[in-house]
Amino acid sequence: MTRIGRRSETLQALMAEAAHMALGMANLERPDAIVVAVMNPEEFVGDGNFASNVASHMGFADVPAVRIETATSSGAAALYTGFADVAAGLRRSVLVVGGEKMTHIATPRVSEIIGRSIDPYERSYGATMPALAGLITRALMARHGVTLREISAVAVKNHANAGRNPYAHFRQPVTLDEVMDSRIVADPLRLLHCCPISDGAAALLLTAEPAPVRIAGIGQGTDTLAIRHRAELTSFRATQMAAREAFQMAGFGPERVELAELHDAFAPFELIALEDIGLVPAGKAGRQTLDGDTALDGRLPINPSGGLKARGHPLAATGLAQVVECVWQLTGQADGRQVAGRVALAHSIGGLATNNWVTLLVSEGP
């Protein structure tokens, strides 16, 4: 994985850096296939045909390559594609690499491009991703009694974790007061409840050979593009579906999970995911976060990397960056933020929870 933040390198260079790092750690010179995850390079960097583009840049023009896109969960979808290839016996090794580069573009333009994953009708009335997240947050507070202080505790925790992560975009700590006093973006969401615009890339090598970490389960869940067509705003059906499918494949339940990387593009989304996946009882996520249960030294460490909120959110790289962090944690390579555990979970949201993924990883070490 590359360092995430404002980067001067090209997107191709960032993805090649992450890919060669993954290959080097696996002591493999050449994969059997490549799966590339990018959300919108045509508009962000002006390039298309990105599977061939990246493969050529890495020196693998003759290696079969395919591009996968499911909005902001593209990295997780690419992981599934590579996993399915290996599990089916079609390939012995698959390199999965995802990335995005956006910081060279003005924020309103980035928001416009990302917003195209929203329902066109709702978008025509001015809906943006932060605006809809604010609507969901207001419903969460009104219907379930979640407080702004509990939501803000997510950001405080994740900034503290990112301070221990040399790959993170934001490494400075923040206080509850700083989060709650930051400017309003989409009421009740403040600036420090929202993830940054980030550049970066992440990669993994999937192999049929024995490895220190095994993918025990992967699940996908989907929902309507238009949130006005949903029966419920304060939980995400796509996450619930993905979690059920992943746990069914793995053959165990959420009680086995010892650490997790959850999609917190907006701080309240971490609280929603905790309950949707079954990691905490319904109605308890906010209180348990405020009480420190999800801190690095808590009962169930959540987002030890700093999450999207502070590690950063380079869109198509994020779903892979989450899994990379889980692998580092399970293999004792998360210096400065290491937590104990043999079972990890990664959760990725595509769009406004229209195409979500849950991946379960198990340590195969002693």
C-alpha cells in the first residue's frame, strides 16, 4: 500500500508502487492475472482502458487484466473477482490493485464526480453524498437517540489510530470539542465527521498456495439506488446482506471477529455498520464507542488504521487498503497500532450503500 494523502505521482505510478510492494512481499515476480479497481479515472485523470493502462505501466502488458467498478467499493469487488478466479481453479495467483487520484482537482468538481453514483432524480434536486449522509444522520439521531457526542467519538478514535499509522492521510489527533465545533457540512454533519479527499493505492496478491492469512468468507449486498425507495434509512440492507453471506461462507458468526475495518466515509456510518453486521447489539454502538470499547485497547478494536476518516479514502483503493490493514494486523506487521486477534473483518460501501461487501480473514499462523 502507498502512503495515502496528497500525492504528486500519477495514478499509474501509485498503483504500480502498491502492486510491486505486494509482489515483493509474496516473493513473486509475475502474477497469472491482474484485477484493477478504479472508480472514475476517465474524469479524475483523463485516462481510460485502465486495466491495460496499469498492466502496461507495471511491465505486465502480456498478463491478462480486467477492470472492476462498483463505485466506492470497487476495491472490495476486485478482491472478490480475484478470489473467485483462484477459488475456481482458473488462476494460481491474481494480483488485485486499486487506486484513485483526486487531490489535484477542486473539491466541488470531485464532489460532482463522486455524486454521480447517486440516483439522478435525487441528484437533480441538489442531493450530494454529504447531503444524503446528513439526512441519514439526522434520522439516526431522531429515531434511535444517537447523540452528536457519540458520533464525534468515532472521529476522535480514528484520528488517534491514524496517528500511529505512517500510511495515513491525517495523523494529528482531534478532541471531541474540535470535532463538534468544526464547521457544518450537511447538518448535523461537521467537517471532522467527514473523510478527506485522498490519493493513494493498495494491492494484494491472492494465491492458491498456503499463506499466512486465509479469506474465510466474502459477501455482497445491494440496495436501491434511490434512498427514497428504501424502507429504512438508519440501517443499510446491503451491509446486512453482505455480512450474512460472508458469515455463511466462513461457517462462523460475528462473535468470532476480533478486529474490523469498517467504512466510515462519514462517522455515523461506522456506528450503523457495527450494528448491521452484528458486532454490537442494536442501539449500543454509540455508547460503546464513547465508552472506549472500539478503541485500540478496547474489547473490539475498530478501524485500527484510522479508517476512511483519517487514514483517507482514495475511493477504489479503500476496499483493498482495509484488507491490507487486516492482513498486517493478523500477521503482526501493524507496528505502533498492533492489536491481538486471529479473525478480522473488512466492510466496504459502494455509493450510498448500494453495493456493499464484507470480507472475513483468518490467521493461519501458529
